[in-house]
Amino acid sequence: MIEVRSWGIAGSVVDAGRPGRAWLGAARRGAVDLASLRLVNRVVGNSPDAPALESSGGLSFAVLIPTLVAVAGAVADVTVSGGPPLGWGSAVLLPAGAEVRIGRLVDGARVYVGVRGGVDGDTPPVGDPLVHVMPRVPIDTVVGIWPGPRLDWFATGTWAALDRAEFVVTSTSRVGARLRGPALVRERLGELASEGMVEGAVQVPPDGNPIVMLADHPATGGYPVIAVVDAADIPAVAQAAPGTSIRLRVLTPTPGWQ
């Protein structure tokens, strides 16, 4: 269906990954922003976890036969040669020979390209494409967190200070997003034996600037985990480009929560 001409920055074919293998020492992998993967597949009528393209800009490809394509995730400069414009959140039928280039990302860190039938050409569609354009919801920069297993490694009052604390993303990768903000001061300075990691874990290295683990996080880590990002807010971290401000919000369990 398509021929990739350039993968650009961190370009790859992704699906929903392989969740539930942490006990084997394996991260989920797959799309860093699962919400955007599922949205772009919904637009073209695929199953939510069908393979799609993920890129941080510079991706270019040609369609070999008439192909229904959609773009979601980050807002990017998208140009089409030999076919109609391709806007965010809309299914567009591109004629054979059309070429698409995903240029600079304007808002967000990762863009997703869905193709009806999957980019592998071997994923049967499960529904009709959407006939209307999906509105893009602004990226939520307020991120909910739950207590991590190593609060006792930090100075008294650190957890309370995290509520509404503001951090800036300094770098992001498939492994994790590095943040800079109020230094999280350790009370215990010794070494911690490596422990299992989960997606969303907030590790704190000796410099006090936290790292939020994302889809390709290591199976174990030796920095204390002060918090875990709520699963619903991981896509927001995944789309936070360097320079983005993130405000943390401590979550409180509802009555009867276990």
C-alpha cells in the first residue's frame, strides 16, 4: 500500500505493543502515545491497535495504490504531492503515486499516520472510516500522579510539594521524558538495588530532576521511584515536546477504592 521514502526522526511501525509481560522483564513497547494510535485507526476504520506509522518529523512516504490515510497525534506541517491536502484527524483518499511528507512538528512530540487496512496491508478493517473531521483536543499539561514505592527516600514534605509543582520537559525519547523543576531532595543517599519498572514510573536520579518512564522503559531501575503517572495521563507526557511545562497533581483515591 505505501512505500516509506524517509523515516525521519524516530520513525517506525508501531502497534499497541505487548502489555502484560512485565513479569518476564519486558516493557510494553509499541506506540508511545496509545491514545493517538487508537484515534488515527478509528478515523480510517481499523481496529484500535492496528499497525501505524509513528514519527517525530521528517517522515515521507508514497502510496502505491489508492489509499485512505489519516494523521493524528502531534500537529505537523504535512505536505502532499499528487493528491489532496491531508489535515489532522480526517480520512483522505490519496491516489496512487501521491507522496506525503511529515515536516516540522508544531505542537506535540509524536505524529501518527494510519492507513486503512494497516500499514502492513494485512490488517482487515473493522468498520467504516469517519466521514467527519475529528476535533483536536489541546494537550493537557496537568498530569495526575499516585504515590510511588520509595517516598521514604525523600525529605519530609517532598510529596506534598509535588502537588501543583511545575516542571519543564528537557528531552523525550521512547524510553522516557526528562523533567527539570523543583529539585526533589533525597533523605537517603545510599544505593538502591534495581527494582522492576512500570510505564509512568517517576524515577529520581541524584540530581533531583525526575524521569517519567514511557513505552520502551527498562525492565529494572536503580533510582528511587517517588510517583507513578496515572495511566490516563501518560499520553499527555508522551506528547510533551522539549520546552513544554507540565504541572503535577496528586490524586486521591475515591471512597471504596482498593
